[in-house]
Amino acid sequence: MHHDIQSTPTPKPLAGLLVVSIEQALAAPLCSGRLAEMGARVIKVERAEGDFARGYDGAVHGMSSYFLWTNRGKESLVLDFKKDEDAELLRRILGKADIFIQNLAPDALTRAGFGSKSLREKYPRLITCDISGYGSDGEVSRLKAYDLLVQCESGLAGISGAPEACGRIGVSICDIGAGMNAIIGVLSALALRSSTGKGTGISVSLFDAAADWMTIPYLHHVYSSSAPTRQGLKHPSIAPYGAFKTRDGHDLVISIQNEREWRSFCGTFLGDVGVASDARFSSNNARVKNREALDLMIASRFLLLATEHVLALLEQAGTAYGRVRTVAEFAEHPALRTWPMQAGLRSIELIAPPVRAEWDQFEFDAVPDLGQHSAAIREEFL
């Protein structure tokens, strides 16, 4: 785990842009948080009791891990848009804003007079981004859409886990996917505005994010009636590609992608190049069909060897491998990059952003306290 090192700062790409986000939980805060990292000023609008993600856990010195991840560098404004004075304040801020993001229940803002379409009519340069569970029309749009529910509804959980049981993907992947799609949409709308001068409306949903990722299983089901089954740590359509246990009890995943790699693996790791031309194993399709016999043969070889010996042979054979790491082992991974961040009176380490760029500042801005910027923002805009 290592820090990136600061060099001369480069101007950030979204410097000078104002983002207003009426947001809670994960998808919208992730989107606006990334925009803040790109240099935008982000005003996070919260209700009096605050974004409920502030209370999801107390994992980091009593602070919420979810909140720390997605709310760095924002300003917090407590506001109730159902009150006249607060509605007027929101209108004034939106009059100066470039981007408006929201992930409240469908129609909640439309009823209050802040629907995306009417905002864009009033402020033609405004880009609006609506984030929902299942889109804004149709019978399912009223369903509550928390991450695990969408993992289940979209079939993601149905192809994850082991043969005996479905599994939740271990992070809030549908929320994260919707947030990432929202960022792509907002950046696309900014590019369009630079040539047309007009803002556009984009919308994303958690279900659409998951559905997009389900394209391969969907196509297999519709066109060849062979949707992938749950395989645990095995690949459904490539073999050998899965986890095997070494003599000292470590799980390693190996992956063979072509016949050249397979011959090399047989000769160097299995010690018998003849296996490669065995009719049961002489092509990927044959290996998948005879996977039980194949895996048994490889597993018994793994069990004879200590982890270090296995790794040396895999290296020699040019076989791709990965260790099945715990979170504790991941936290020590040589590729893991972290940046420091001030959290209250302490400095903590957070995982560095996944996009490396010339404008990186190599430390994170702090997250705002609830309503920390309310007074200053009211004074600025009223």
C-alpha cells in the first residue's frame, strides 16, 4: 500500500462549475463526489436529519464509511424545499448552477415544483440528472430499490454465489453502477452543452445498470437456452479457470485462455504435456464438457505442493493466477494506493481514486458536517 506523490498541480477539468445535488444513500453522492474530485463546487442539499448514509455505520472512528467515501470536498446545506423561503433559496442557487442531480423518490421534486423538465425550461443551460431504482414510468417505478433488492430482481444474485445458494455480490454494486453511469451521462451532457449552449436531461436507474451487466447471461438464455449456472469460484464457459487449494491450504485461481497456455501448463505444472492432447481436454469446449475430470486432476496436483512451489511453477509455465485474498490481505496488496484525509482531529487513509490524472492532489478534502455551510450559502445566494 503506498501513497502517490504530489508534483506540480494541474488545473482541474470541472473548476468553475456549480453542482447542486439533492441526494441520499450512495448512487447520487458517488456521482457528485466524483464531480467534486474533478474540481466542481458541489452543494449537497440535506434534510434537517441529514443524509441517512451519515448513520449507516460508525466504522471509521465513529464516522460512516459510506459517507466518507462519497461526500469528500462538498458543502452541506440543510434546506426544506417545501418551505417558501427555502424554495426561493434553491431557485436562486439553481439559477447559477450548471448541473442538478437528485435521487429522491420518483415525482417527489416534481410535486414541489422542481421537476427536471421544468427546471431546464427555466434555466436552459442547466444539466439535470435523475437517479431512480427502476426508471420513472411503469408499474415497477414505485418499488423501493435498495441495492440487494436490485441484485435479486436483475438476476445478478441468481448467477452469483455457489451451486447450492445464490449470493449477494459483496459490495453495493447496483448503486455504484448507477452512480458511475450518472457520471458518464453528466460528462456527456457537458460535452454536448459546449457545442450547443444548452443543457440536457439524463436519467439512470439502478436496474438499468445491473441489466447492462447481465447482457452476456441474457443473450445466452435468449439465443441458446444456456444461461450460466452458479459456479462459485469457477468461470462458467472457460476451463480450467477457477480456484484450487494448495497443500498448505491457500486458494489460488488459475486461468487458461488459449491452447498455447494450456500446453505450457500441462508440461510445466502437471508435468505431462501429453494431457494437452487427450481428446477430453484438447479444446476449451471439450475441457468445459469434461470439467469434473479436469478439475479433479488439477486439484490433486495442487494438493501435493506447497503454495510457494505452486506459484514458482505457475510463473515458469506463464499461467495467469490470482490469490483468493481476504480483506485484510487486500489491505496489504502491493498495488493498493491510498491518500490521506483529515477526519475530525485524526488523519485517515482512504483508497485513492480509480482514475489517475494530472490534476490529482494526492490527498482528499474532508467531508462536511451536517449544515456546515448553510449560513454562508444563504448569505451568498439570498
